[in-house]
Amino acid sequence: MQPTRLPLSDCLDAAVTAAHAAAAILQAYSHNRADLVIDTKMRNDLVSQADRESENAVIEILRQRTPDYGIVAEESGGQTAGLASWYIDPLDGTTNFLHGIPQYAVSIALIAHAGTLVDGDKPLERDTPVIGVVYDPNREELFTAMYGVGAWLNEHRITVSNASSLADSVVGTGFPFRDFSFYDEYMPTLHHAIRHTRGVRRHGAAALDLAWVACGRYDGYWEMGLAPWDVAAGTVIVREAGGICEDIRHQDSWPIKGYVYAGNEHTAPALDAMIQPHMKKI
């Protein structure tokens, strides 16, 4: 039996439609933040009906358009299934959103499972991000990528920066804020980056951090302790923009466990070299 080929163009269209639907809900709530009912899942981990309603809108569209694919979503859970699975973060940057900070996005990715045909006639050997959509509704910036085809910001093709070293780089990161189990691994990397880069930024929305690497605003980015839906879309967008986006622990085919570093051909290896001496053996 021949492996089945994913209809990538149809999947990208579905993801873009879903991202716009979710963003419309978020922006409607953004003007009435005082009325939001906010729940605390755990320390510094917040959720509101804006998250839930936007996620429901995404899932409804994706289930209608791609009924045989798995869905893994931040608020409602789910599971992988079929040829490929969607990873959904309906509101990446919830804390920013709830505080009126206009740095948040909808993030939707499709992960093709091993054995699926995507590009050419050779089935994938490992699970691979193949569609990425990150939509910033405040700037009306739509970042998209398709495996083997490229990455775009709105209608313009994007590429990673050409910085040749960390000394010439502005890099993004994220501090421990909920899970502090990796604090001793992360903090030495931050201290190093502060001393050896042009500047370090922490904006609080990982999907946008990766999208900004893809379009060259950041020269590199690293973070620990994220969730798979935080990084799935950004991974394929960076890769299709000519960059490197990998698992810090060098174990998985994409940073599914939320330990991620990204950059261009010079800065990504430099970030990896900065990080590795401080990682505990597991």
C-alpha cells in the first residue's frame, strides 16, 4: 500500500482561516479585558474565556477541513492521530494579553507523522513540522510556512538574518516564570548572552519570538520549559526561512519538549555551544 501524501496547500489554507477566526475573538475581548473571567491553572499560568473560545473556533474549522488529523491543543488537550496532527496555541502570550500588552499571537502547526509523504516520493522518517501559521493581530502580521516551499510574512518571502556571530546579534529568550526546575541550567546562559551579544530581549510570546527569528528581527532565540504548541509553528517557519530550529537536548526531530534554540547557520550553533555546558545529563 502506497503512503498517502499530505495536501499541504489545503492544510495551510485551513490553518490561516482558523488563525483569523481565533484572532477576531481575541481582539473583540481585548477591548473589554476587565470583563474577562480569568482562571489560574497553576502558578503564573492563566487562562480566560478568550483562550477557550478562540481555541474552539480553531478546532471547529480544522475538524471540518481535516477530519482525519489529530489535534493537540493547549486548553482542551487532544491526541495525535492519522497522517498528521495539529498543534494549537489559540493565544500565545496570555499574560501579555490579559495585561493589555500588544504582544501575543495565534499559533497553529501541522506535524506530519513518520511514514507520510510530503515532498518527493520518500516517506518521512521522523515526525516533522510541515505547516506553520503565526498570526499577530495587533500588527496584522501573518507568518506562514510550508515544508519545502518557504516562509512568508504576509505576501513577502522572509529569510533569517545574516549575522555572523553572537557579538553582532540581538537575541530573544524567555525567563523561567512557571516551572523553575531548569533555573540552574537557564540562568548561566542568560548571563553569558548578556555579556556576549548586542542585546537580549524578552517579550513573552514564544511563537512570535521564533517568527521574528525567521524574518531577521532577532538573530537568535533560546528558551526552556515551553510546551509543544508554543514552538511547533515557529519551528517550521524558521526552518523554511533558511534557519535552524532544534531541540536543545538533541533528542527529538523538533523541539516537542519545549527546549528550543534557533538562529541562522552561524548564530544557532553559537547558541547551542553557549547552552550545552550548562545542561544537566538526563
